[in-house]
Amino acid sequence: MLRERLLAATAETFQPEVVLVDGHPFGIGGELGPALEIARAFGAQAVLGLCDVIDDPGSVDMEWHGRGVFERIAAYYSRVLVYGQPDVLDPVRDCAFPDDVAALTSFCGYVVSAASERPAAPASDDPPGSLKPAQPHILATAGGGADGFPVLETFLEAVSGARWRATVVAGPDCPPRRVRRLEALAAEQGATFRHFVPSLMSEFSSLDALVCMGGYNTLAEAVASGVPTVCVPRVEPKREQLVRAEAFARKRLVRMIEPDRLEPEVLRTEIEAALISRALRPRTTLDLGGARRAAHHLIELASQRASRPRSKQKPVLVA
């Protein structure tokens, strides 16, 4: 296939010191296998980067244990980096990593934007809203927007009669018909509608509360910013978001609504609770040093091959 040939050609052309693979260790269709073979022939070391959740344990057991993926990881990879922290989510334990793969695994902390790579300021002890405008500002986003329409529609329906100012961001992948529906509903409810906002996550710290789905980047950035968050995770085709949202909710990092409970009144109640609980400190804080620690791992591995000619020292990212 084309992707397999492109990946193999990339490995042969760049002859990398280190290959970093994010997500599936061999590609969804196995297309990364030949590239890893070529890179290994040139002496490269492979590193597998994983989010805090692969999928629910049952799916991982079927797809990774049942199909021999873990055995191949131990054969092809020098290290496994988890972009998370084990006191929040521990895929090594929850997904029963074999001993040889567990021995290769390091937790790096959560990866967030450079501006967010410091803990949010402690919550104020002042009464909630004492320094805030009369109408708290609540924003709802569904990431790219391809499958977040029910969350955004329900949010706009929940705006009716609420005491807060609402903004909804549809996302660049939201289908045109649904964009038109959200725009019309926002106009009816007196809410602000945006199709797309560049660098949206950088705005999280200015909000009074956030409504979102359960993607890795969104939740990590939300918690890093300190914004009270109501999460409605996706449950299909994977349950990754649900697993993450449940874990974050247990630590009081976010509030969560299961998709089958999503109704305007339920969402409105959770938003109001998030606003009231702004002064409550979560049970844990996120380690936000994931990018820095992951980079250190890669540099360390690359330096082990520093004797190679400089013209060949070209690390490549294969995603």
C-alpha cells in the first residue's frame, strides 16, 4: 500500500537515530512494520509513545494481547513512553502489560502546550464568583466537531433561562448541515456561535467553565488551565474517552456526564455545580512535564549513536 511504501522510503532515506511512533505500535493496518525493520537495520532505536489510555481493558486484551502486539513491541522497541501519570491512569496495570514491556515503560507526565506547562494557580478562597462578572462565561467545544454535535446542541438547549453567557465552537470538521443548525439555535438562545477558533485551548483559562468531550489534549489543557470542566466523553467506536473521563472525575479534576444521560437539564445542573465548586481543590494535580521528559528520553537514545557521521544524524518522527 502507498502509506507502507512511503514510511519505508522515509526510514531508508533518513536513516534515523531514533524513531518515535505515537499510538498503534505497527500502524492500524501493519503498514509501519517494514519501516521499523529498515530503521532497525540502520541501527535506529524505536520508541513507542502512548496516551494515558489505549482503550478499555477488554478491547486491549482482544486487540493487543490476542493478536500478539505486545510480543512484537518487546522485539522492536527500546522504550515505551506513557504521556500520563500512574496515580491518575495506569495502562501498565489496567491493560496487563507483559513484564518485558512493562520493564521498557516510563511515565512522562501529561503533554500540554508550552504556555500550560505549569500548574494552574490555586483556587481562590473567595466566594465563587466574587470577582467575576454578573454573567459567568461558559464555552462548549467538541474538538474537531466531527462527532460532537449532540453535546453542542444539548448545551445550547441548556442555555435557555440560564444565568450565564454562552459560546459554542462547532469545530472545523462539523458537517455543514449541523453547523447551520447550531448557528440557528445559538441565535435563538442569544448565545455566541463560532465555527472555528484558532488556538482555542489557550482561551480556557479566561473561562468560568468549560463543556467538552474527553479527548486527551482537551482534558489535559482544561485541567492545566484550572477551568471548571464538564466532560461528556465519546463511547464509540472506542471507549478511551470514557475511561479517561471517569478517572479524571474520580480525582475531582472534572465533572462527567455519560452520553446516555445527556439532557439539557442534566447538563445545566452540572454546569451550575461546576461554577459553585470553583473554590474546591482537586484530589490530585496533573504532572505537566510530559513533553520535556519525552524529549529527554529521545535525546538520550540519540546520543548513544553520536559516533555516527553527522550527515546521518537525522531523527524522524513516524506517526
